[in-house]
Amino acid sequence: MRDTLYRLLNICRKELLVILKDPANRLVLVLPTIVQSLIFGYAATFDLRAVPYALLDQDGGQAATELIARVDGTGFFERVATLHSEAGFAPVIDTQRALMILHIGPRFEQRLRAGGPAPVQVIVDARNSNTAASAAAHFAGIVAAFNQDWLARHGAAGPALTIETRAWFNPNLETRWHMLTALIAGLSMIQTLLLTALSVAREREQGTFDQLLVTPYRPFEIMVGKALPSIFVGLVQASLILMVATLWFGIPLVGSLIALYAGLILFTTACVGIGLSISALSASMQQAMLYTFMLAMPFMLLSGLATPIKNMPEAMQWFTAANPLRYGIDIVQRIYLEGVGLGTLAGDIAALAVIAALTLPLAAWLFRHRLA
Amino acid sequence: MNAQAPALAARGVGKRFVDRQTRAAVVALDAVSFEAAHGELTALVGPDGAGKTTFLRLAAGLMGAEAGTLQVLGIDVARDPQAVQNRIGYMPQRFGLYEDLTVQENLDLYADLHGVPAATRRDRYARLMEMSALGPFTARLAGKLSGGMKQKLGLACTLVAEPELLLLDEPTVGVDPLSRHELWEILLGLVAERRTTVLVSTAYLDEAARCAQVVLLHQGRVLRQGTPQDIRSEAEGLSFTAVPATGDSVRRLQARLFDDPPTIDAVPRGGAVHLVRRDVRPDNPDAALQAVLAGARIEAVAPSLEDGFMVLLDAVVGGERTTAAPGVADLPAGSVSAAAEPPTVIEVRDVVRRFGDFTAVDRTTFSVRRGEIFGLLGPNGAGKTTTFRMLCGLLPASSGFLRVAGHDLRHARAQARGKIGYVSQKFALYASLTVDENLDFFGGAYGLRGTRLRMRREAVTTRFGLGERGATRAGELPGGYRQRLAMAAALLHEPEILFLDEPTSGADPPARREFWRHITTLAESGTTIVVTTHFMEEAEYCDRVLIQEAGRVLAVGTPLEIRRQAGERDGRPPDMEQAFTAIVAQARAAAGDRVAA
Amino acid sequence: MMRRVLALTRKEVHQLLRDRSNLMLGGVLPIILILIFGYGLSFDVRDAPVAVVMEDASPLAHEAIAGLTLSRYLAPMIVRDMPSAEALLHAREVDAILRVPADFSRRYAGGDAQLQVILHGVDVARARTIDSYLRAAVGQMALREADRAGALRGGAAAGGPVSIEQRMWFNAANTSTWFLVPGLIVLITTLVGAFLTALVMAREWERGTLEALFVTPVRPIEILVAKLLPYFAVAMLGLVLCLLAARGLFHVPIRGSLEVILLASVCYVFVSLAIGLLISAATKNQFLASQIALVVSFMPALMLSGFLFDLRNMPAAVSALGHVLPATHYLELLKSLFLAGNVWPMILRDTAILLLYALLLLALARSRTRKRLE
């Protein structure tokens, strides 16, 4: 027993040395992770700021001026052009100078005073559907407020109805919170997959695999020796992003760190199982890389990171059931932002355990049966 | 072009590299000057790290020299490398065949790149195919060819343009004697028929002996340039043959002679020891030498080129050996009982291995006794590697019985693996780890740890002269040291059986001698050695050899028995290489007859 | 010259066709991505579950939430009390809670009624969208009430005093597929261009196949051209697949001219290929090359090109970085060409930028590829 332990320790140590001794390797493991989490922390935002808009005010009355003042006053819309005719619409939108055009027609005030409805036309550049929806919603909010005040002032106020909104787990609705917590699982998955997928392929290409196979190590032990260090490196990667999230961006960690790491260990184990299976199936490093990539892309896209799984068609929802990242992101976000305990995450944990329990023996089996 | 002008002229060529680790400059070539005459074969010889490859790369315009000038076909390479590259053929040590292209596609590629017109192509292909015997395999992927065939295809690709000058960097490393012979026939034919100039670097001195000129490089300098005869004459009067007295063995005599300081070279050859001595006249031995000879009969013989080479090197190196003289103290335990017949440690019965419908090893039976040196010989693709991999437990047999170190390989592969050591053909340790880290890992893999591991590590590093290099990365070791490290790693756990797959492939003669001295010492102390080699003279170190061809066993026996099996020549058994060639050729002819019938 | 290029190209094509993994990346991955982007990814919220807690059971309160059931974006479910609603939110069974407080009717009469919305804030984009749908749904009640009030004063029809006539240009229904597809094209061309070429050249260095090749009449530019051609074809194959899928499967309009789309794509494919070649010339190592290709070409194309995240929302430095990327210009151009039409000032500017990048990077790749072993 103790001998086996020593031998396992020995092979893990070797694997870690091989991963970490190469300076280029070290750089590749650390630098991109930090740079990416920083850039994505800043870049990944759906929070609109300073939407450029163009104005065509054909009314010029007091009410129109007031509405425009409200639009300009939010700081959210930034007027980049004041137009004089509808002919100016196309150029200003086409060239993306303005994202939105506010068009107030000539009889706006007259209609408004007649009790409405007094339409204003809003044209939104919907080439980016997110931004378009977001800008339109903002404008609708401004008009709603204007309406309420107008009605109140003109004595026809219906009862005021306000909606008080609070957001749980992310009070200011910052995209960054969503993104970075998801990246803790996402980026470490890519690296873990790649590292394990390449580990056997590299030894095959360099001829060291045979040397390893003539030692008394059993395929199972070799697999453990490949798996543990990769899990460790995956955890280090996750920790790096975790540090960027907490220390640099100040996203508060609500849940328990221990629970978070417990979840991450299980998650990286499942990833390692997949990576090792790829590794055993690939004839060369190039194949290992390409296969990893072809798997990692759908994993990333269908993880719920970009869009909710519930929105996906049935067939794809089925595919996501085998996607470790789906569970990984769920575990990280719910522990990190929502502060739930592992007990609540039993479903995710069970799913990851099943993935690990299937892929690791599969990898071991493939090792043994592809020795020739 | 003036036929009198040299095809290649180097004047004071110097080249330095910067060591990545220490940032220190390493001199690869230092004021190298020599000329290679037009229409002749010139051989570039010298120990590992002498600068042979660097020189060829400079000549091919792949690197720039720091000092001196290098004129190739009358062109200054440094100034216009492309003009040179248009007219020469270059075969690097590791010819980068596109392994996922077929033989024909590889050939076509090089023919197109050199602009060989379609009209001349057919004749040329036909001739190249005939020369290289690759004709039946044109549709095969290059990656699926055996080592020797790959080399021949590489040469064919280099020759397809019929260049004026050929630069060949160790073209026959890892190639079996038959293919090597064929390859040289091609070269000699080219020089004779087309007056092609050839500059070839090689570790085989018998190849250099067939060249018009030999340039001996050592540590980046030209040690000597001359005809083979010039170099041979350096050993004039120093070469002898020693026939062991009855009761003594060739191997023991060779070992004793080799360890005796005034010996420059001692190798077993044809049932005797071929010997080059520095000062003492062995045919008139003093008391010290008499003790070493123990009654062996001494005769003066004509020196070979290798003898001259060894004498020249000896003059600079001074017979210094870099590895510790293997004493008996640090050898693995295991008493050699002279009385009883040693037990059988490897038993192979009716073993067959198939890959799909291809039978790589066919009903093979042999056994190896403890303490034997057992040689596996055979042309490239004969099934040696497959047999080897089955013995090491890397590959299961399709059928038959395999027992290694007392374990049936079907049931107890891991146990058997614990008792063997394995040195692969390609360097297969972790290049990014240091020498010590590699040794610690492999020690640990065999269950060594703590003091025991430290002691064993100490023992093997001392033995293989690796002591000062413990902190060097394996990948940055010079070639010879890598080989030693691989040996050290395989011997850490004192295996009962050591498997060596072409261990001396590409090594220079002094390195090969030292290597074999380690092997013979190990065998003396009871370790069983199974070795493959393409150097037929090395087969003479073996107790018994097996010759394989097309998966079948052609012959098993002592070197003498094998030589006798090949028939006598001039009333004497042929040397090992001739015997091997004859036996394989016979088998091939018989197989051809069978197919014809 | 032509003959050597042809020979090398033929070699490249043979190799490409023999390694399945290459073909999978070039042919199968685009199809998978098209399917994922077309069917799996959607930022459009449909039937978002919302827990509604009715602490006030009055008809007025029911009227307040009536708009929710009519909304095709929301799927309200009535929940007994706040704790069970919160439990649902915790379990993420619902995306939001709408609470109608017990004093709703009373305060409504007093003119300061309040509804409470609690959003699950982790998925920010979704939370915001749901918030706006909730507001719109609840707002209908206010409008109906206002209508009634207005009717009393004799006058207006439906809608508030100021109504919004909203027009989404280029994408009237504002479906996210329409804007994802151009982004997908950028991703695929980047991937095939940079990632595959970074690997193939590095592989030749690793396998030592270049040493013998160098000592032939072949020129470095010929080696590069021969690498470019087949992978250019693979990238264009991916592009054509995307274009077909865009039209056939997702009915994305192609309002600009197809010629311009192809021209811009050719420029961008060359940019990607050149980046790949540069990377592999610099590293000569497959693992490093793939990592660098990922970090400098693919990830930025995904994150910083304005594909997923609008550059306008980013801090100035990050946005500036995004504007330097060729992918950003290509994406901008594609989106306009697909959805808006031929916007010539933009076409001229962006294609000029892409062309410039292509020439610059190819020249750089050429100067970095030398027939030298040191």
C-alpha cells in the first residue's frame, strides 16, 4: 500500500515537473489566464454607456424640448447629431454614427395637448440586437417617466404605480460578475482539457511513453499520474481567475471557499477524464489539440454562459447534459454569488461525478487497448 | 565550370553557438579549411560534436558562418545561398520525408521543386526505383516504410534532380547492412557515371574507406585530411590480432586488453581480438602485457581505416575515457557459477504477432540464458522491433508462449517489467527534466526510494560519468551523454535483463567501444543482455545471435556458428557482415522462388 | 515559380485531405457551430418563469398582473407566499419574483402603489430583459387606467400621452440570430485561418521536414503561398457553408452585395492566414503556436470584436484595443453588409483597413520566414 502510494507520488511529481519546468509552458499557463480574465472583466459588459443618438425635432415646442432635455439629461444618451430632415436618417445610422434616432413629428405638442396619443418615432440600429433592445428599453423608461409627470401635472393622473426592482446576487446587475465567475470554470476547463489531451500525445511523439510503459507502472497508475497533476494545474488556474475576480474586481465571494474548491475539484476531475480520453484516442499532438478544440467550443457555447440552457431546443439541452462546464459554471456561480452550500448543488455534483466515473475508466481502458 | 576547381572549398570557416542555459558561446567550427575535389567522394568523419552537421548546414546555406569563406561550386554560399541551393542535393541527418505522403508523392514533390522536366522524369524514376528497390512500394505512405527504406527514399528524393554536388549527413544511421550496402552502391555509381561530387559525413569508417578523401574533424577543427590510405598508415605497425588461448574467451580477452592503458583499441573480430596498441609491441610482450594476454597468440595485421582514426583521435584525447572504468564493485550482484548451466531467463515458444493480415513475427522460438549477451539481428522491417516490444511487454503476442524473468507475459506483465531494463532506439527520457530528476523518477518507478535510491543513483552516475551533470537538462546533453543517461536509468533498479534497441546507432567508434565495455561487464556479473544492432562487428560481442528476416528466424547460434552457416570463403568462415548478408540474401532468394513457384 | 508553388500546394492538399482532424476543424466544426449558433444560442427571452406572489387578492391586484399572462416573453406562476417564491428563486426555478404587497389596493387608491420585483441577477442580460418585460406588462395596467381617466376627459384612444413608435432598423424583429450569424462567420474564418495555419507551419518545423526542402530551388515566398492557398480554400469553404446556412436555415437577409462580402472575406481570410503563419514562424512549436493563436486571434475575435459585447460599452482602453483588431472591422462590415446594405463609406474604410492589415502581416510573415536553421 505504502509502496503504491510512493510510486503514485513519484509519477505525479514527474508529471508536474514536466509541465512546469518548461518556461514557455509556465508562461502559457499563467499569463493568458490573467490577461484574459482582466480583459474579459472589462470587455464583457452588456451595460450600455453613452449611447450615441441623433435628433430630429420638427415640433420645437415646450413639451418636445422637455422630453429632449430628459433624454439628454440621463447621461445615458449622448446626442451626436441634430438633423433637419428625415433624409439624414439613413446616413447617420448606416455609418454607425448614431445607434438611435429620436424623431419628434411637427404636431407633437398639439396632439399631446389634445390628450394624446402623441407619437414619437424611435429608430434603432438593430445590427446588434442586444444593444438595440437595451437602448430601446432605456428610452421607453424615459418616456414612461415623462408620461407620468405629464399626467400628474395636467390633473389626469391615473394612480401612480411604481415598481421597485431589486436584483439578488448581483445588486447592480454587473455583467462582469456573471462573466468572471463563469470564466473561473470556463478557462480552467480549456486549459485542463488541453493539458491532459496533450500529455499522452506528447509522450507518444517524444518516445517517452514506451519508456514509461516498460516500468512496472500499470495503466491505471499512469492515468492517475497524469490526472492528479492536471487537476492541480486546473485548480491553480481557477485560483488565478478567482483572485482576479475578488481582489482586482472586488466581486464579493458570498459562499464558502471550501465548498467552492470541493466543487472545482470534482469539475476538473471530470474535465481531466474527458481530456485523457481524447489523449488516448489521438495519434499526434496536433490531433489532440484539434479534437480538444472541437469539444471545448461547443462546451463553452452551450454551457449557459452565453445564453440560458432553458432557451435551447430539446436536442441541444440533451447535449448539454454531458457538458461538464454547464455544471461547473452553475456550481461556481451559485457558491460564489449566491452562497449556497454543496447540498443544494447535489444535482450538479451527481452529474459531474457520473461524467468522471464514465470518462476516467474509459480513458484507462483506451490506454490499455491502444498500447499496440 | 572548370573541372580542376574544387567543388567545395572552405577557408578558415568558424561558427559559434550560444548555449541557451549558460549563455556562453560554444565553438562548433574553428578555422576549418579543406577542399573537396570535383567528381570525388569526400568523407567527413569525427566523433560526436565534432561539427560535421554544422559544416554541412553551412555548405547548404542553412546557416551563416562567422569567419572564413565557403565556396560551393564556385559560389560564395554566404553571399548567394539560393544559387547554391539550386544546384546541390542535401540530405539532412533526419530527412524530413512527408510521412503522410506516399513514396511517389514525395518523389514528385522534389522533382517538381527542382524543375525536373517531365520527359526525363520517367527514366530517372525508373532508375531510382531500381537502385533503391522502392519500386513495389510507390503507393505506400512514407510513414509506413521501415527505417532503411525511409533513408533510401530520402536519398532518392535528393538524387532526383541529379545535382552536381551531394551533401549527405550520416545517410546510413539506423540502416541495416544490406540496405547500407545498396545505398553505397548507388553513391559509387553516381560518382563513376556522372562525376557527381559527394561530401558525406558518417560514423562508419568502412564507409569512409570507400571515399577518395577523408576529412577528420575533432572539436570543430580539421585534425587530418588525406586519402584513406594516408589515415590508415597512421596505425602502421600498431595493429594486431590476438587469438585467445583455450579456456579463455574472446570477450574476456577483449575486456582485459581494452582496460589495459596502452591499448588504443580492442574489438572482437572473427573469433579473435583486433588490437591497436600505443607503444608496447604486443608481438614481443613484456610481463605486464603477458599477464593480460594470458597465453593469447599475437599476430601483426594490416591496419584498417578505423585503426588510423583511433590512433589519430588517441593522439589528441590521450586515451582518456570519460566513463569510470567499470570495476566489479558497483556491478549488480549475481554470482556467475562456472559449474552449473545458467538457468533460462527468456523463453519464447511459437510466438506469432499479426497486425491485421500482416504477420510481423512468425512462429518464433528461442531462449536466452542468464548472463548471456543475446543479439537480435535482421534487416529493417524483419520483425526485430516487434519481437523486442513483445519481450518488454509493450505488445501482446497474437499467439504462442513468452516467459521473461520467470513471469508469463500473458498474466504477469507488470511483475516481469519490474525485472527488466529497457533502452530504446530513440532517446526516450524526459528532455525537460534534469539528469537527477530523470533518475529519481525512474528509480521511484521501480520502487526505489530514500537512501537506497540515493546510493543507486550515485552508483550509476559515477559509472557512466554523469556525476557532474546532475543538474543539466537531459535534452541539453550531448548525444553520447544522453545514451549514457538512458543506460543509467535502465540500470538503476539492477534489472535481471537489459533490453537495448540499437543502442549504438549513430555513435562514434570510441563511444561504441566504451558502451560495449559496460555491456560486457554487466554480462560478466550475471545480467542478461538482449541487444539489436546494425553494426555486424558488434554482433561478435554477443554469446549468441539470432537472425530474423520477414518475421521468421533464419539462424540462431554463436557468432562462429553463424559465420560457418554462411559457408566458407577462401577456406575461412566469412566475417559477420558477410555472413549476415549471405544468410539474408539466401532466404530472400528462396522466398522469391517460392513466390515464383 | 508556378510549378514549384503548384507542387507544394499539391503536397499541402494531400496532407490536408489525409489528416481527418484538419478536415474536421475545417468542415465539421463550422457545421456544428452553425447549428449551435442558429438553434442553441439565443439572447431572446421566451417564457421566462416568474413567480407572482399575490399578497393582495383584490380584483385590482389581479388586474395589475394581467399583463403578465398576455406576454409571450413571461411565464408567470402564482406562488403562495414570499418564502416559497424566494425558495424558487434560490433554486433558480424562476428568474424573478413579482410581489403584489398586501396594501396594494389601499395604496393604489392613495396614488402611490408599489409593486416589488426581485430579479435573479447572475445572468445580467437576462435579468435586464426580464425587468423591462415586467415593467412593460405591469405598465399596461397603468395605461389602461390612464385611458379610462382620459376617456373621462373625453378624448384619446389607447396609449399614454406620449407613445413610442419604435422601429428596429435592419432587424425588425430584433432576433439575435441575425446578428450572431455575421459574428459566426468571423469566428470560423479566424479559427480556420489562424489556428490551422499556425499548426501546419509549426508542424513542419517540429518534424524537420523543412531542412531538406530549404536546400532546393524553392523560395520562401513560394512556401508561404503554397501554405496559404489550400487553407484559404478551407476557410472559404467554411465561409460558404455559413453563407448558405445564413440564407437557407436562418433566413438572414443579405442586403449588401455578395461581391463585397466575398471581397471583404478574402481580405480577412488573408489576415487570419498571415497571423497564423507569423505565429508559427515565431514559435516553431505546435503547442505554443496553438496557445498563441488562441490568445491573439480567436479569443479577441470572440470577446473584443463587438461580436458578443458591444465595444461602445467598454472602457476606453479596452475599446481602443478592440478597434485595433482586424476582426472588429471585418465584423462591423459584415453586419452592415448583411443587415443594412452597401454602406459605401464604411465598406471603403473597412476593406481598406483589412487590405492594409493583410498586406502588412503577409509582408511580415514573408520576412520572418527565412531558409535558415538558426
